[in-house]
Amino acid sequence: MADQRCSDGECGVARAVGAVGVPYVLSTFASASPEEVAVAQDSASADGPGIRWLQLYWPQSVDHDLTRSILRRAKAAGYTALVLTVDIFSMSRRPQDLDNGWLPLYEGHSTALGFTDPVFRRKFREKHACWPEDDLHKGALEWEATIFPNVAHSWPELGFLRREWTGKILVKGIQTAADAEQAVHAGVGGIIVSNHGGRQYDGARGSLDALLEVAQAVGRRVDVLFDSGIRTGADITKALCLGAKAVLVGRPVVYGLGARGEEGAAHVLRCLLAVRFSSCRSVAAANPGRRRTSRSTWL
């Protein structure tokens, strides 16, 4: 929903990450198509095509043809990894959004991938006798029901994605060592410890509390990344010292986008990358060996 902060939306963020030289993870729930974002990112990258991944909200098996279409488009547009989000198979109730009347989805925001997908468009027209852009509200409801079907996938179903997607698959939303073990057993290439920024379940476990447990369980076998709550360079350092190989940053970049557009988003990223700490001379030095193993007795 980056376009709610700036008219450039995800394309503005893509140009910012292209200019700064960091990877970009594009959500299924975005206001720009994968192809538009790829062009925007590469147009600002000084070192060739940028690194980009697709965050997938996975439709149910009845829509496997749509999932195949999404994956084909992503591959053709240069997306090299798939981030499978497993902690939001249905939209949660968000009282603050309801109180503020902030429901941009139903005005057609965050629907670009669906509204530009030939399979979704065909199915929508067959069902409703019009195109999704002809009735934004109805189109948005159909897209929401498709990617948030209120039914979770099972681990064995991951075999479908492994057959259809040739790149790396990371699972986002893992909070326990047991789930991390299941993900590795299912053949994923990476795990992202995340509670969806605290927006999906208000009583969810804090992601930082879960990180060390997950990293110790599977960190020697797959890459463990961290998401949720990154605001400063200090937050990044903490996550690295608790076993993360990298972190994902969301809201700060969008805040920068809202303040000064593309340049604001790039400024936030440069600030995060510029942070230095006297105890860590490099990112490699911020490792689990530097974490505090016990609390002081006076705490």
C-alpha cells in the first residue's frame, strides 16, 4: 500500500532500493505490478539488474492456474526468490483501521498484481461479466478472497511450489523452532522470523524473542532472516547478533517515501546502512558470539 504514502508507491521504493543497491521484496498485495516494479528498480540501479524477490500470498489449490501465472510473470521479470508468507491466510480484524475508516483495498489499492494477471482477469470476467477495473469494489473483494482464502496450506502442499518455482523459496512468518524444523524438512531454502509487524495477531510472540530459538535450531542448514520492528541500525545489530543473516525493513522506508518521495525512501536506507558501532567493525562482526548470554544479577 505504498501508494497511500506517495503517488509513486512501490515504483518509488523500487527506484530507491535500486539507487542504494539493496534487494527489494514486492508483496502480492501491492499497487504496482511486478513488471512495473522491475523496470523501476533496474532503471535506478548502477550495477545491472537489481535483486528482487516476490512475497507470495498463496491462493488455494482451486486457483493453482493463477499461482502458476503469478510465478511465470515473476520469473520473467527477474524475481529470483519466492517469499511464502504463512502467517496471514486470512485478514485479521484491525480495529484501528476500522475506527479510522482506512480501508484502501476496497478502493482498488493493492490489487495491481491481480488486476493485471490474465488468469485472474479471465476468471473474474467469467464470474462477474465485467473486468475488475469496471467495478473496483467487487474486484478488490474478489482479489482479497483469492489471496486470503481463510484456509491455511499444509506443509506437503509446498511440493507444488517447489515444482513450479526453480529459484529459492523462503518461508516468512515462522515463530518457533518446531515450525522451522518442519519448513526445513519440507525443503525451503530460507526462513524469515516474523510476526507480520504485529499487525496480524495482537497477541503474537515478539519476533526478536523467537529469533535466537529459530536460528539455533536451523541456522546451520538454511539462512535465517529477521522481519518485524526494525527501525534503526541498532535494531539490525541486535538481530544479527541473535543469529539473523539479514533483516527486512518495511515501515521506515515507507515513512521516508511519505515524507520526501523516492529520495526520502533512499535516505532512510542510506541512514540504516551508514550506522557504525564501536563494538562491531563490520556486519560480519555482529554475530551470535557478541550476544549477552545472561542478565546482570541486579536486573
